[in-house]
Amino acid sequence: MRSTILASRFFFGTTNKPLLKTALYDYHVNVLKGKMIEFAGYEMPVLYPDGVLKEHLHCRENASFFDVSHMG
């Protein structure tokens, strides 16, 4: 139970530190209009206005990328 609580605090944050931003933060917010959440001390996109289905279809029909700049 304790490890679950610690993991939850690490990934979803409960600190007062300012959140870090990835290199693509401005693009996620200003261009894609992504809903941002706290994850592992970073502001990360979790959802976009067009929805998950459109995101999925785009990945299947075109090319997509995953922003890994928040990873060590």
C-alpha cells in the first residue's frame, strides 16, 4: 500500500514545486489545444479536443510521434 501511495505521488505529484514543461509544451497547448495534466513533475497533454478516436485514426493512417523529452 505504501509503495502505491509513493508511486502515485511521484507520477501524479503532490509537491509545491513548479511544473516542468517539455520542449513541445507550447505546441501541445497553443496549436493542438491539449488538456494538460501533471505527470511526474511535468505538464503533459492527456486529451485533445478532437477526441481519442481521431487521434487513433491519425496514428493508423499517417505518422505520429510521442514526446519523450520528459523522460530521463
